[in-house]
Amino acid sequence: MVMACRNKMMMPYPDHNIKFPKSPLYVDLGRASVTCSFSFSSDTERSIRTIQGLLNKVELSVSAYDTTWAAMLPSGDLKKQEVGSWSLDSKDCQLVEDSISSRLGSLLSLRKWRGDELVNFVDEELFFSTVSPMFTNVTTILELYKASQLIIYPNEEPLERIQAWTTTYLKDQLLNQSINDKKLHKEVEFTLKNYHGTLARVLNRRCIELYDIDKHHILKTSYRDLLTLAIQNFNSCQALHQAELQILERWYEKNELQSSRVPKRVLQSSYFMITADAFEPELSDARISYAQTCVLVTVVDDLFDNCAPREELVNLIQLVKKWDKNSFTQCCSKQVKLFLLALYNTVDELAEKAFVHQGRCIKQDLISMWQELLEGMLTELDWWRENSAPTIDEYLSVGRTTIGAKICVLTGAYFLGPKLSEDILNSEEMKSLWTHASTVGRLLNDIQTQEKELEQRKPNIVSMHVARGNGVITMEEATTRIEETIERGRRQLLQMVLQTNGSQVPRVCKDFFWTTCKICFYLYKFTNEYDSPKEIVSDAKKIIYEPIKLPKNIF
């Protein structure tokens, strides 16, 4: 079944002015990025003016900007303070905490420090024996754990070692109930649960709800204004998302998809997952088209999974190639006709809307992707029915398409803003992006469905590895190897997303692939929640339906 690095922050420098309401404002509250809507209430405007004034003051806590740039200079050129920052002599604990977090981020992002500066962090015993006791707490180690996730190159031994011991340490702290701060305990638990599957909007809400205003003694009023602004605009975006979901529900009913075997909750889950990471107001059309495509892929996937006659499926592919609505009467069954009509109407509507964004007709691009997807599904069905054994390369070549990541991302990409020429769409860079994202999705899916597909004697990457091991490789060993492949693919995708030199694919498009990768981890990492989406339903309610209430102690 079908299934992205956003942490957008646009904070002006002190001598810059914020202009409204031309563009949205992104405010970073601790660890949460929140998008403002295009129209502001009077309370929100007052909060913005207050924050704008504070940004012109020098008493703000140490930022990652100055610490990182300072770190690029030889240490002898600046006075390094005990707290781990440069040129700051602060005795305030909040500034100290911000400072050490910035320093950790600096060390892990600057290649020149990888050799010497990380030596005190790579081993737990060395860390506790050499680092000041002021910083050997759970909060610091949690930040170190998060920073160690930024591995994108093959030989990152220091980060690998940091990741290993901080993971073990934090798990032990949870197991032994050693974290007395309840909010910190929840944060550690949440972070370790599925770090790569953490969707931005889910994280934003959790950070807002765990934010303790009473802990911030410096500029307490400013922290309150930031928190108020974050909550107001979370709720404002939520109202937009509710309106979009209503549009999708009308589309679902108009195309009579309630008569298919795919329930409306699949639409709701699909929309929630893309919205939970690509939540900005200007991505509205991209979100809607992504969710529509995801639902249609699910509908046709059900046709192939439930063993429709092969002749009917071949006929389906031929009718998509022909793309003539009048010929759909040749369908053999009501379900196939229902899908074709929904696909035809949706593709036509999307092509018409995309013309405004792209300045050209993209209909044939969409039809070609659907044709490729359907032919891949037919190939997989033939493998199963004929009990044939494709090679691993053959299996992945088809499976990368049938997982649906490519068609969902590229359909939505036409609505992200930048014009996508044929040269960009057919470039090796674009191919590599969707290949990495689709491989991660396919392998995560196969790990979760291995037992079910083994019973059904369907091709699955895990069982294929076991079969080719001639009895030497167990299912557990094969799963471990595949998980290593997944991690390599995730890192390669992240590296491409962050790459700027020589890149022709717009960053917002690359972010969309990264969002899809995160969705796959969210959906498949522990259990396949798609058919029984308890956790998804809970998160969706919080993100789409339940507004955040202002805490009582904010006034």
C-alpha cells in the first residue's frame, strides 16, 4: 500500500523589518516551527509587533547563527567561555542551555570539527569524565542524540558512536524511571519512538503543549508572546486544513468512491499525513492533489490485490492509454469503471489547475505515470499467479513504482510553485530523488508485510533475501540487512535534499520527497497502521480537528 527536511524558519536579523501580510511568517518556538496565516487577528498583530521589537534587542539568548560562524574561526581568535559558547559571559541557566545546544549543533554541522572537537562526545564514559557536570544531564544528551541523526555520509564513525551510546543511555533512563521531569520524560519517549517518522506538525503541537513558560526567567513576556503567537497560528492553519479536507470529501463523494472497497478514512489518513508535514498555507493545492492521488492509488491497488480477472486489468491499462471517456463503457465491472471515471475526472481537473502554475499542459505527464503504475501492478500480479521468482533488482525496479511514492510526489510537485521543465523532470537528479524515496517506502512496507505475503506466497524482499541465502540467512538476519539498506537510502536522500551545488531541482520539490520519506517511516516503521489506523486517527484529531488552548499560566 501507499504510504519528506522541513524545519523552516524565517527569522529576520535585527536590522530587518517584517512586512505583513505579503508572505507568511515562520516562528521557531524552541523546537517548533509554526506558520502564520495571511490574515492576522488584532491579538496576533500585537504579538507580532512585540516580537518584532524584541528582535531588535541584543539580549536574546545565544543563537545557532553566531555560534556556528564563530566556530568556523580558529579557537584562539575568540574567547571560549566555560559554558561552551563564544564571547558570552552569562550566568543565566536559560542562556547556558541555549548556548550548549547551539554549540552541539555547530560541532556536528561543521566538517572541520569532526576530528578533534567531537572526541569528548563519542564515548559515554569519556563524555561524563571530561564534560562539565553542568551539561551532563538528560536534556543535553537528548540534544546530542538528535544532532547525531544528521548522518549523511558513509564514514561518519564519530556520529555513529554518539548515536549508539546516547540511544542506549536515554532508553535506560526511561526504563529505570530516572527522569523526574514529566514533560522531559514525555519528550524523550516521543523522540526515541520513531525519530525518522516524526512529522513536523505532530512535533510542533507536542512541543507547544510541553513548553513550560515558567522555566524561562529571561524575557518571560517575550516567551509568552511567542507561545501565544504559535498557538494562535497553529489554530489558524488548522482551520484552513479543515476546509481543505471538506473539499476532498466532496471530491470523494462526487466520484462515488464510497462505492469502492476503500473507506473514507483512507482519504482522511492520506490527507492528514501529507498535511502533518507539508502544512504551509501556500502548499494547499499540492496537499490536495497528493491526497487525491494517494486515494486513487489505493483504489486501484485494491483491484489488483483482490484478484480481478487478468483480462479486465489488461483492459483497464489499455483504456488509460487510450484516455477516451466514452470508451469506458467497455469496462467489464462496475469497480473498474468507477475507478476509471474517478481517475479521468481527477486528472483532467488537476491538469487544468496545474496549467496556471506551470504555464503548460501536464495531462500527458500524469497519464504516463498512471500507465507506468498500472503496468507495474500487473507485472507483480503475474509474478504471483505464475509463481515466478524475479531477481531482487527486477523486484525493486517494479516495486519502487507500485509503492506509489513517485506518482504522489510528482503530481503534488506541479503545485509547489516553481515551474518544472521536462529537463528537470527527466534529470538524473530527479530520478535519484524518487528512487531513494520509493526504495525506502517499498522496503519499509515489505518488512511489515513479510509474514502476510509469505503466507500468500507473494514476492517480498525479505523472503527473497532468505531464499537466495540457501538456508544460511534467517528472516531476522535478512530483515537486519534490509534495515541497513533503508538507512543508507534515507541518508542518501537527505544528502540530495541538502545539496545546493549543481542541483537543478527546486528545494521545495526536494523537501516534498523528504516529507514522503518521513511519512513512510511514520506509517510502516513499527506496525502497518493503514488498515487499522488507531495512532493515525489520534494524531489526525489533534492536528486537524482539536485546537490548542492557551495555558492558564500564560496570563
